[in-house]
Amino acid sequence: MDYDVLKQLEEKSVSSRQAYKLLYKRGASPKPRRAHFVKLRIIIPDEKGVTTFLKVLFFLPMPMFLIRFGMKFVKTDFTSDVPLTKQEMMYLLSHKGIKVKVTTNSGEKILIKTI
């Protein structure tokens, strides 16, 4: 169907505005599903024992209500490195299929995945 619309646009049988409306209909995109769990993985390169402890600690996914409760205690005055507010971060984490990978200068890795 998209190919037909683009073909019509190429032949000038529809205007660009009409082609845009045909390609991107209102309400066509499905609403993202809500996440219920968050899976954490923390890797510290030089500390094998600490990394193993964190793997055992975060073996099972954490429920979202624990994340929401923990976010109440997060400071709201982030540095300029993080341009997101607390509400924006919770909005991002509340959707299913979000993956965040954080790598620090010292080598630690943090992987966050919403399920």
C-alpha cells in the first residue's frame, strides 16, 4: 500500500500533502505496551566477586512498582549530562521493549531492559 502511494506521488496524481495523509493516518500507530518488569545487569570489569554478587542480586526481573517507589528518592537536580527530568525517565521506563546501555569512562557497564 505504501508503495502505491509513493508511485502515485511520483506520477503527480496526488499532492505531497495528500500522500502524507495516506501514509501517516491518525491513530495508525499502535499504543506502546506497558512494561511490568525491569531487568538490570551491572558489570564491573576489575571486580569479579562484586559482579557475581550483582548478577545473583538482580537475577530475577524487578517489578515496576519497586522502580517507581525508588524513583521517589532520586534527586531531581541532575547535571547537564542528563537532559531528562524524573517524569520523562519514568515515562520511558514504563513502556515495554526499552533497552538502555550505559558505559562509564572507568569501564563499568549498566544494562537496563523493560519487559
